[in-house]
Amino acid sequence: MRRVFFTFILFANFISLPAWADCSKDTDCKGNRICESGKCVDPKVPLAAPMRAPSSSLSFDENTLAQSHARGAAVTGFVMSAVALGLAIGAELTKEDQIPSLPLGGVATLAVAISAPIIAKSGSSLRYAAGVDGAFGLRIAGWVAYGGTLLDAVVLIGLGIVDITPEDGLISVTGVLGAASLILFSIDNLNTYGEASEKLEQSKVGLSFDLPTFAPVVTPEVGTTGASLCLSGRF
């Protein structure tokens, strides 16, 4: 008899559980409330994932371009090429006399030897910052001409020191070679500056998108979970 009584109590509790609950489904709740664990509660709507700012592929901006010395170094290269060539011609015309031929040749050599690396370095810095190529062929030709100039100049200065007159035109050719190296580096710098400027302009009008970001959103009416698509872009 006692076993039957307990069985009856358990069965009564089991069938009465739904009656104790506020709801069994979302439609049992009023308004936008939803049913969770037998209780009507307000829906929890998570915030959509924040949009991410698009990342720039450029490692430089307008300030970096404005502060670059590539264009100024190019102008300097053109000026120094004329100076070096003029000094070399002066040394050629006075080669019969150690003075002033030797000092003129020495100054011309220093002008090329010092100016060329500075001009080349200015262009290299901008190429690295902007990620552009410049005129690679002109740079190679410039370094070849630079090396040939220094080699010839050292030989000519040595001949001048021992008071040996070089062959006609040799000093002038060395001056032309040195001037050519400065001009080649200068043109490369202008080319590099133009490419960097063009790349910066393209970045201003370009369009970039991040990958879509999905964020869960609860729909109050049916209590289901969907997804919202967030796109971030820049014009």
C-alpha cells in the first residue's frame, strides 16, 4: 500500500510540472518575450561585431613623400654633373701644366665621388618607404659609370703627380663618364618620386574591403538565432 502511494505521488508531480512552468513555447509569452527554461524572459540580443577599419597597404603617406629628398637630390645631381664636367674640361685644357690641371681634376673627382652615393641613397630611401622600383637599369648603369670614373680619375691623378701628360681627350672622357653617372642617378630619383606620387594618389581613390564579419542575432518573434552580415569599407 505504501509503495502504491509513493508511485501515485511521483506520477502526480510529473504530470503537474508543465502547470508550474510559465510557458512551454515562445507564443505563450506576451509581447516580444521568449520562453527559456519554462519562464518568459526578455530576448538577449548581442551587439553586432564592430566593423574593422581597413588596413592600408602603404608604408608611407603625404608627409613621408614631402620629406623625401629624392627630387631635391636629383636637381643637385644635374647641377653637380655640370660642375664636374666643367672642371674636367678645364683640367683637359690645362693638362700641359700640373697647376692648375691637377687641382681641377682632383676637385672634379671629389665632386663625383661624394655626390653620387648621396643622390643614390636619397632615391633608395623613398623606394623602400613607398615600395616602388624606380628605374633599375639606370641605377646599374649609374654605378658602372661611377666605378669607371673613379678608376680613371685615380690613374689620371697619379700621372699628374709624376708630371706625365695623359693622352688627348682622356681627361674629358673621364669627366663625361662622371657626369653621366650623376645624371643617371638623378633620372632614377625622379622616376622613383613619380612612381611614389602615383601610388599615393591611387591609394586615395582606391576601394578596400575587410572580410565579412558575422554576428549572431536573436529574432524575438520566433526565438531563433540568425546571423547578420557586417561589411566595412573605405572610399
